[in-house]
Amino acid sequence: MSIQLQSHIAGRWIGQQPAQTLLSAVNGRAVASTHAEAVDFAEALAYARRTGIPALMALDFQQRAERLKALAKYLATHKEMLYALSAHTGATRNDGWIDIEGGAGTLSAYAAIGTNELPSGNLVHEGPAFPLGKKGGFAGTHILVPRGGVAVHIDAFNFPVWGLLEKFAPSFLAGMPCIAKPATSTSYLTEALVRLIEQSGILPAGSLQLVIGGTGDLLDRLEGPDVVTFTGSADTAARLRVNANLVRHAIPFNAEADSLNCAILAPDVTPNDEEFELFVKEVAREMTVKAGQKCTAIRRAIVPRQHLDAVAERLRARLAKVVVGDPAREDVRMGALASRAQQADVAERVELLLQGAELVHGARDGFAPVGDGVSDGAFFAPTLLLSRKPLEHDAAHDVEAFGPVSTLMPYDGIDEALALAARGRGSLVGTLVTRDPATAARAIPVAAAWHGRLLVLDREAAAESTGHGSPLPQLKHGGPGRAGGGEELGGLRAVKHYLQRAALQGSPSMLAAITGEHVRGAAVRESEVHPFRRHFEDLSIGDSLRTHRRTVGEADIVAFGGISGDYFYMHFDDVAAKQSPFGKRIAHGYFVLSAAAGLFVSPSPGPVLANYGLDTLRFVKPVGIGDTIQARLTCKRKIDRNKKDASGQGQGVVAWDVEVSNQDGELVASYDILTLVAKKPVAQA
């Protein structure tokens, strides 16, 4: 019995009448039906704007990060239901792991990014602020704020879970409600995911809506603050990008399109090297994982001409061992394509490729999928082609068979290899397999102009490498030219795609009030209570302490040198120091830091629990024997990460601005101190 799929619009599930029947990629049986009812996109957008945006903005970055973390845990506990459906897409257990647990892992990664890199509010100060006038009363900086719009995510068929979650995570973190439209052929798995998300109750109302079927007039109804992201074919991306409404309102459009990614075997690698086998393994893996249906898969394997036959033979032998069939069988290592339509499309494109290539391995070599009912499935043989004159034939650089298909091509010299790589006209990812750092240093800057991500693979990296085709949340996913010209993922960069950047000018006091972060030159508050004696809740931005003074003597320099072992001539050799640009012996920079800490610490136990680092440290001017230093400590930034220690004591993060000056009022050292500060103890009932 097949599933009746529904769209989730305006807080309810709609769709009772079946429309298109979706078949199992494994055995051709009905899995689900789309619905015939049209989606009211005016209602969907109104709900996102009137309900979703206020609900998300009632939370801050830290609280939304908490929700992502909770959702990742929830999905991990319900993953087996998703795995069961995933098999119908043709995915093996390993393929499903990439999609399902990779998706949950992406949520966790963005939860950590939000916790560690974003403030407690809904404004990011992209500082530092800098003076715009001579007297210090006028300054400038940049801020990032939520756009106040809706994110429309249009996803491809090959990753029904990860595809939605990797777009949802950064947009949700940025405070944008999402309308997700998965590719129809595998939308039954995405619908199951969204049902789990809704059942969890973790997300605020309006955070995520789901469209099963077409997008209708959705793009025509979008407004300036909205964002559109797309993953799929380059042709579809090009068509959507020029939607008149998107162009008219300058609505950001981020595309991640399929591309003709390549792997280059460097000329320094021989068949006897470990790297040679790493290259063969990587190409074979990218051909067979997800049945080659990854936008990052290796479509072109570029090898030195003298090693062409050796590479072909080893790849042929490895591919011959791949068991293809029903993913439910333990012996199966490659499943089916997503649909019979996809199977036909790949076959058609292979025929186009064969016009300029020869077949090295394919269906003729005993291809026989295993399992019950597989004759009605969408299976395709791992197919290795060889283009002997790749500079003369364009097909391998223009035609992508989105399946277990790759083309070998020889080169003469690394420059020719790089030229072949560039013939793809923009790729998501490329791999260079080499033993030689000099080769990597020469090739990568050239290749980077045409690739969004580059993997340099050698035996040292291999032990921990996530592989050519694995986008990571911390790194950009996207590429130039044919690959769409966009960026997805990339850590904090991805979140910033959904925020609006604005330049900000004003007095330091005004900038501090707006950004929630102390800006030098702004008014400070001094009191008899040392800032280190205040609990997290009682601290305010601008709370400040101006310390007593300390004169630096020769004994300080000698003692610090003895303790640290730092006997650099500038501190101890009077003759050499006089010949230096400073003209005299100077104190160790780290002594100045230590002496400043002695000036501003509050030594008895208190709310400040730990100092865990310094940021933006600069030694601005030298401190000589006889100079007198003084410090100013100011509460610069507070982040409430809503965390407690093992005993249940709440704590937050406080960054302190430190200015160390000399007797002439000149700045000699500048830095931020990062501390954990306790909250007030919770009263016991």
C-alpha cells in the first residue's frame, strides 16, 4: 500500500487526492503518490511572514542554536524509519548514512557554530569599529541583522534528507522561516522527515513548510527580503535565476548545480606508490556511492598518459567486484538510480559520451543486479569510459551522466592536466592526488579559479580524509561557472547569506548601544564594585575599571626572563638594544600582559570562573625600564549560552576589552580577555 503524500502549509497537512505515483527504484512498486490539490502559495508566504518570522525573532541566535541541537538528537533517535524509506530511493545503508545521519550531523554542526560564534541577541557586530574622525567622536563599523524575509529552498532528488537540512540549518539560525520544495521522485522521504520534525514540537510555528509537487507561482510572489536557494541541474538553475520577479526585486538566488568534477593524478605518482591506489579507490568510490548520483561525484579522471593503462586496469578490476542490486541485501554495495526516468537519462547521456570515447567497463561485463524484483528497478552498471584525445573532444567536458559514470582522460604535463580540469567551466570540487608538495603548491592556485573546493590527497591525509565528494558544514559548498556560482555551507559564512549587512556610522557611544558591544571611545561606567565581583546577570556592557599604576624596573625584566627562559637580546643586551630601532632595552611583551593582569585581577574567589583565551592581541608600543603602565578593563560583550556546569551552576561568556597605556597615555598593548562568569546561584526551594 503506497503513502499519500501531503504538503505542510500554514500549520496543517493538505492533500487527499492522489496524483503522480512514485515508484520504488529497487523493484518498481508503488511507494507513494503526490497530491492533486494545488498549494495556495499566497497563504504559505503570509503564514511564514505573520507567524514564522515573529516566532523565530522571539528567539535569539543562541536559542535557535539550542533548537537545532535538540532537533538533531530527536532525528537521530528516529532514524530507522527514514532508513527504511531511503532504501526505496535505491540507497544502500551506507548511502542512507550519508543522507540521514549526515543531515542530522549538519544540524549539530550549525548548532555548535551558533553557540560558539554568534551572540545572544539578533544582531551580529561585524567589527571592529574604527574611527572616522580625528577627535574620536565619530566612528564606523558593520552589522548583520535578520533579513525579515522567507527562505525558499528547492532541492534535488539525490539527498532527500541532507538536502533539506543543510539549507534549513543556516537559514533557521539566521531567523528566516523556510518553504522547502524537494524533488518529486524522492519526496516521500523528505515528507517523512518533515513529519518527524513537526511531531518533535521543537521548532516554532511557521519555521518550516513543505511543498509536494510544483512551485506554481511561488517565485512570482516573493519580495525583496526573501532568499531562494536551488540545488539541481545547471539548466534548471539558469532558467530559475532569470525569473522576472527575482530580477526585479534583486532577490538573492544561490545555486548549487551539478558539475563535471575531476580528479587529477599528479605526474609524480607511480603505480608503485600508495597514492596511486588512493586515486583508483577514490574514483571507484565516487562512481558507486549513491550510484554516482552526487553533484560532487568524479566525472573526469585525469591521469598521466604513461599511467593510463595501469589506471584503467585497476579501475576495471575494482568495478568488476562491485555487487549491484537490492540495498536490503548485505552483499550489495551499490543500489539503483532514483527512478526509471533517471535511468533512461543516464543511458542517453552515456551514448553522447561514447561519441568521443570508448567503453572500458560497463553493462557488457556481466552486469546482473541481485535481489527479488530488481528487473523492474532503475539499476545502471558502473560505467568507465576512456577519451584518448580529451583536448579534441568536448563531450566529456560538456555532458554529465548523473549516475555511476566516469571518463578517463590522459594528459602530458601538469599544465595540460589543469587545462583539462578548466574545460569543465566551473566545478563544485576537484581532487589532486600527489606526493609532492611543490606540485600541489603549483597546481592548486591555478585549479582554485575553477573550483569551489579542492582536496589534496596523499597518504598522510588519507587516514582521516572524508573524501572527494563529502561537503562539510564548516567548508563552502558551491562552485563557479557551471556549478552555479553560489555558496552553501561554509560555517558562519552560510548563516551570513541569510543576514543583511549594513554599514553603521555614529558616535562610539551610539555604536556601543546599537551593537550591544563596547566600542572604544564610548562612555564607560566605573563604580566601587570591581567588575570581576559581579555575576553574569549584573554585568552591563561598559562596566569598567581603571587600575592603579606600576613602574617597570630592570628587576622585573630579569625576573621574567628567568621564569620564562626568554633571554632575547632586546631585553638583556644593553649595547645591542641601543643599536636597535627602539634605542633601549625593553620589557617582554608577555611581561606587560602579566603585569596588566596583576593590575586588574580581583584575587579572591568570585563569579569569574576561568580565563580561557585572548583575542586581537597587539603590542602597540614598547615598554622600557622606568616606564609606568596602567590598564583599563571594560566589559565588552556578553553571550548567554544557557549552559550549566556539572553542579548545575549557570554561566555565561564575557569578553573584556583591555587597554594598557604608559605614563604619557599612549596605548602599549590591546587585547580582549575571554572569561566564563557564573550566574547567581538559584535559590533552593
